[in-house]
Amino acid sequence: MLILLLVLLLAGLAGFGYWAYSQGYLKGILNFGSDNTTSASTGAPKDTTTPVISGVEVSAKAVTEVGILWKTDKPSSSQVEWGPKGSFGNKTEIQDDPVSGTSIGTVTHGVKITGLTGNTEYQYRVLSHTDGSVDAVSATYDFTTPAE
């Protein structure tokens, strides 16, 4: 008899829970399912303002590679465009890209340029963007690699 009462109690609670959920009383709490009466969530709005770049510097130089550091005022991607003095033409892979959804970006950036030649003058500029902005592009800077 006690088991029968327990089964009836659980069935009653389950029925009440289903009714309360279908009436919308529990949807906000449980956040399950879809009820066709609410609009779909679009997630966080995209940041459409361009990040501000500062503190661009060469961190380390070697004959065939160099490290570039900079900061931005908000989390954003990291990329360097570079080439021999007087031209660009090379870009590093985009790192910490908020557009990809795998990162929210970073405010302290560090990118390594490889494949350089010793005793050569190069120019570079850094690029950063948020999930909805256009690229922020720094001024053009230069460095010379050490002799071999």
C-alpha cells in the first residue's frame, strides 16, 4: 500500500511539473525546449569599434626571425604584415581571432616573424580586430636583422 501511494505521489508531481512547464511557469528557470513564442537569442552583440594599438616594439631579433609585441585597448586578434624595406607582401597567420569563435582575443600581443635574411632592413605593421570591427593598422616600423 505504501509503494502504491509513493507511485501516485511521484506521478502527480511529474504531471504537475509537466503542466507547470507547458504553461510557461518553469521555462525561465529551467531554460529547456522551445515554445515558438519567444525570439531566438542572437548571443552577445559584436564589438564594431576598432581596437586602439599601442606599444609596438621588436622584442627579440635573430638572424632569421624576430618577435613583435604590442597592446590593444580591448581583446582582439594578432597579425603582422611585413616585407623588405619599401614593400609589404607577407602576413603572419591570424592568432587569437575572435571571429573564429575559438578565442575572445587578447590585449597583449606577440607574433614571431620567421624566414628572414641576416643583415637586411625590413618594415612591418601590426593588425588587430575584434569580432565585428575592421582591422586596426599601426604605423609602419622597421628593423634590421643582425649579420650572419
